[in-house]
Amino acid sequence: MSLEMLTDDIESTAADLGESLPVELDRETRTELALLTAALGPEETDELVRRAIHGLFQTTVDTGRLDFHLRSGYDVTYDEYLSGMTYDEMTGADQYPQLDDERRYQF
């Protein structure tokens, strides 16, 4: 997998999700959402769901779990995705040929 494949998968999934997402809630989740709605009083429960997704995303980034899964599945990190370049591309490491240790010091 690669950075390009990750970008394609994200764009494809975002297009599939569209503007709205019907979600079925189990009893526990419905009760928790009702409690949060009563306590926080948002205009719509959609706002709490958006906040929950942002919170989960931030926690996943902060703990390094997102990078772990991206590295496992796509061989990139979140920083590489944001910059649009891999670390090798950023540092120029992919521009130099591999060294041949046997011929390194021969003239």
C-alpha cells in the first residue's frame, strides 16, 4: 500500500458516506446520547455525534494508534498523509542510489 492508495481510499469512502449517515444505535449508546443531550443541550443530537467523532479522531491521533494502523495498512503515517509526501521524499533519501558496500572504497 502507499500514500496514493490511502488518499484514494479516503476520497472513495468520503464519497460513499455522502452528506448524511444513518446510524443504528444500541440501547446503551442511545441512553448515553440522551444523557449527553440533556446535559449539554445542543440544538440537535447530530452535533454531539460530530463532537464524538472529532474526540475519537483526536484521541486516536494523540495515542499513536492512527499512525500504527496507517503504517500497518498503507506504510505511511498521518503526518505523511497531511504533507502528501513520505519521509523519504521529504528528506531526499529516495533520490540517492543504494550504496554497494563491497565497492564503496574502491577507486
